[in-house]
Amino acid sequence: MEKQELIEKVNSVLAEEFEVEESIITPEANIKTTLQLDSLSLVDMVALIESEFGVKILPADLAKVQTFEALYDYLAERV
Amino acid sequence: MVDVVWSATETEAETGLTIASDNIFVKDSLFSEPGLIEHIAQSAAAFAGYGTFARGESPKLGYIGEIKDCIINCLPEVGSELRTHIQLVIEVGSIRLIKAEVRVGEKIAATCQMKIFLKDD
């Protein structure tokens, strides 16, 4: 999957699941703040990423994936 | 409210419960909605408990963090034998997301997702 295609898919599935406008999802934005995630809905995001992209975000890596850019890069390396 | 754990692995478990007439959640000879949810929660607890027991650890205190997409198709009658399948969807930190399906014979009585928060010692 091309990186741009990956970015568009990530933005689309996250915007739909967490009911936010795609326009507010920008590369440098913080994921938790932008999607208003608490510890419980963070689990939903990890589960969604795993089911949509087949990539498991390891607990140890979760702390590093703070921005959408970091998420794109994390997935790009694994998809 | 789990009579038996039929099977358990690291990612899923199967439990059973026969609805007794004196069960606190029975009303008008039917096992009520809260009873189904509590049975699912205790099945998830038995599942988590099996895991810690298998690893030689002491069981952890668990809390229901969230109940989601709960669909109840029917209320089982007294004497019914529930067969409940618990699937671990994902575990993030100390939160487990599980999917549950409760059957009575071939009929699906209830399904739902639950987030269980396991408290570290």
C-alpha cells in the first residue's frame, strides 16, 4: 500500500469510528487529544487499527505513537 | 454465576450456567437482562482468572470498564443451560476487550463487547 493511500485510509477509518471531521486529523496532531480518547477508547483504536491493517500495535510501541505522523510511519513499516 | 468452565485458552474460553429458580436475577421464571450481563462479566472474570492461574500468578481484581453493542435476543427460562463463548479481541495495557456470545442450545440469547480493567497488585 502506497504511503499516501495508507494515510487516507487511516484518516478515514479513524474519523468515522470516532466521529470527528477528517480535516482536524493532521500529521503533527496528537492522536488522543484529536480523537478525544480515554484509556477505554484507546483500546478501540488499537483494535480498529489491527482489524483494518492487520498490524498489532505492541503495548511497548503505543507510548511512541503519539501523533498521526508517528502512526502513519509505524503502519508504513509494517503493512 | 458461572457453574463450569468448559474450556479455556490464552485467547478464548467457554463457560456454562444452569439457571436456577432461586437465582437473584430470575423474574417471572425468566433470567433477566442484568443477569445475562453479569453472567458474561463473571465468565470474562473466570477466563482472566484461568490465565493468571495457568501462569502461576495470583488472580487480579477486575472491573467492568465498558459494555458495548449489547444485544439480547431472548431471556432464558429457569432450568436453561447457558453456554457462553468469550473471545479476547485485544489487550492494551491492563484493559482487555472481549467479545461474548451466550447460547441456549442453538439459539443466541445475547452478544456483547466488554472492556475489563484488570487492577495490578
